[in-house]
Amino acid sequence: MVNTKLRKQIDEKQVKIFKALADPIRLEIIEYLKHTDHEIACGEVGKAVNISKTSGSYHFKLLESAGLINTRWEAREKYVTLNESTFDKYVTDFYQNI
Amino acid sequence: MVNTKLRKQIDEKQVKIFKALADPIRLEIIEYLKHTDHEIACGEVGKAVNISKTSGSYHFKLLESAGLINTRWEAREKYVTLNESTFDKYVTDFYQNI
DNA sequence: TTAATAGTTCAAAAATATTTGAACTATTTT
DNA sequence: AAAATAGTTCAAATATTTTTGAACTATTAA
């Protein structure tokens, strides 16, 4: 059990995560990344799910800001992977924890 | 593994559920219902989370349409409970199943 | 050193979601 | 029968999210 202020912060984070998951493009990206199962460049994912680079930039930023993906720059490319621990804590364990 | 058309339907349902969860009022309602742990009238929940009846009507309808709550009318009141099986299938098991 | 490539940023436009209050239905209480 | 209660519906207003294209930065390749 947590206090009210912390509860509220947790909820804001929780809402942010569900918002990030509440979009068909982002779900496609997430599914693609899960099945890929290794680091992959944003551009390659974007091609796979058929979105413009601008749209990709928007969606990857949002996913990263929610903590659902990790990113790493190398040369011209930004590589992404899923952040499984966020899925575990905020999705898989959501119902149990509220 | 499922075919493309079914995959798409599942995704639509999945998006709808995450959208329903992606709102602070609805998360409060859900948390309240989980802790209440028995049938309770919409109005009582609405008072507890401090929303207008119009707003309550909107949010309960959305939660029901996503399959996250069950409802039952009795006399003037509409009673709600969480639909745990939807949480299990679409939230708890989400990451594993994609 | 110029081209091409990978991605970002910006602001405007378009699309979606939420809130609000007034008027409504159905049921129960007085 | 009238008043009160519980909830719905509607349309307008507001707020938030997403898409778009043009211009940009940084890096690599020719």
C-alpha cells in the first residue's frame, strides 16, 4: 500500500503507458519488435509497418517516453528494443497491483 | 499463430481495451471496483471518484463496451463489476500473447 | 566535397476523445 | 398523483492526439 501522492504519480505513469499502447501503429511496432527479438533500426521497423519517417519518429519518441522501448544511437541509425521490465511491471502485473 | 484478418480483429479489440484503460478517471473507477470487490451501483462509484453523472455515464459505457466491466440493471440502479477475464486475457497475458 | 541516408523538428490541419448542461426515461417514494 | 432518484442522450464546446510536408542536423559513402 502506498500513500496518496505516490499513488497519483503511479497512476500518471500507468495512464501514460496505456496511452502509448492504445494505438494500432504502436501495437504493430511492439509486436514487430517482440518477434524480431534483437536490436533493429527505427527505419527498418518503420518500413515493416509501413509508416512515414515523420510518423515513425513521433511514435518511437512516444514509446520511449513511456519507457516501453530502449534506444541507442549508432552512427546515423537509432536502434530500438523493447523494455520488457516496463511491460512486466505496468502491463502484466497491472491487475494484480492495483 | 493466427491469420492476418483475425490478427487485425484481435488488434482492434486490444487497442480498444488499452484506450479504455488510458484515462485517469477510468483507472480510478477500475481501482475502486477492484477494491470494492462486490457489485456496486454506478452512482456510488461516481460519488467515490467525484465525477458528474453525465461523465460517469460516458465512462461506464466505454468500459462496458471494451468488455472491462459487466453491468446489471436492478430497479433504478445499474450495478457494475469488473470483468476479470478481460483483464486476464488482454492485459495480464498481453505481452506473452503478442 | 558533394550525394545520399537516417532521423528530428516544427507548425498547421485533421481526427478523436472528453466535458458540459439541459432535457429526457424509468422507477421508486411520499 | 407528484416529487425524487438513477441513469441516459444529445449536441455544442473544448481538449488532446495524430498526420502531414517542408526544412533541418548529423553522419557516411562516392
